[in-house]
Amino acid sequence: MKTKSIKRIKESVTEVEFKKLMAYTRGNETIRANTKSNLLKAFVILYYTGLRLNELQELRVRDIKELLASDTVKLILPKTSSERKLYLSDAFAKELHKLFDFSTEDDENRVIVKGSAKSNKTGISPIVFIQQVNRFMQEVLGNGFTSHSFRQGLITEMGSKQVNPKIIQRYIGHRDLKTTMNYINPTEEDIKNCLVR
């Protein structure tokens, strides 16, 4: 008799999980300096933008500088061969200023790099970095979390704040509104707050 595999709940990264990841990463002395820097940059950028991890790996230091200078930056998304605009909030800007030392980083360097950020323009293998981030997130937050949980969390939060789904779709870069709607995964708190009886 064949047993069915259980479809697990995919968890969203909310502010609570984001803060937990950041605190754990900053406080963990066993993580190498470059790995810590890459993880912190990844968590901040994923949390505030909802980018996919492979899209984040395409970012260059010049993109972060442009975002900080003009509050927006256009990116070419490799998965969909389309453009997406990122926007800068005050909280996002504050986090970016903590993470980047623009006096030592070359504009052409990738945001996520192998080895020293001072001398390396090459990124980490996308598969290796995705596995590293996912393992780390599951260690800290549990099995329902992956790098995609940031994207789902942002879309869910926008949905719970009653942002027009078309705006969410355009912001996140989906071609089809159905895809955006499939991402909205109410939290336990959202469900409890909506109970009418």
C-alpha cells in the first residue's frame, strides 16, 4: 500500500521571524564573517523587497547605491525576463546603511559574494547559496521556512493590509494575478482577527 506524502504548510516570514533571524545571525560567533555578511544582506533585501533568492544574487553594489540615492532601482529579472522596480522605505534604507561599507566595495561587485567583498566580483553558486540560506532558516525558524518564505510573507502582509491585488502583482513582478493570489497565506493571527463569532 502506497502512503501519500503530507503536504506541509509553507510558512511566511513576518517581522517576528525576520527579527529572530537577524538577531541569531548577528549573535552567532561560529559563522564566518563573509557568510554572516551574505546572510544578513540576503535577509534584509528579501524581507523588504520580496525578491527571489536567485534574483538577489544578480544584484550589484551599484544597484544598492542607486536605490539609496533615488529611492528606486530597476532590475532585470532573469526568471521572467522582465523589469522590476524596487522601492526604498526608511526602515529598509536604515538596514542597508548598516550592512554596506561603500568606501571599500566596488560598484561592480555582486551584493552576495564568495570570499572578501573587497576583491571579489563573482557570486556564490546560486544552488549552493539557496541551500545554505534554507538550511540556516530551518535551523533557526523550523522546517516550514525557506528563502521563498520572505516573498510569501511580504505578499501576505500586503494582502492582509488590503492592498489592491493588482498593486501587489505589479510590485512583486508576477505576470498573472492568480499567481499573486496563490501566495497570500494568512497567518494564524490574521485568521484569529477575522473570526466573526
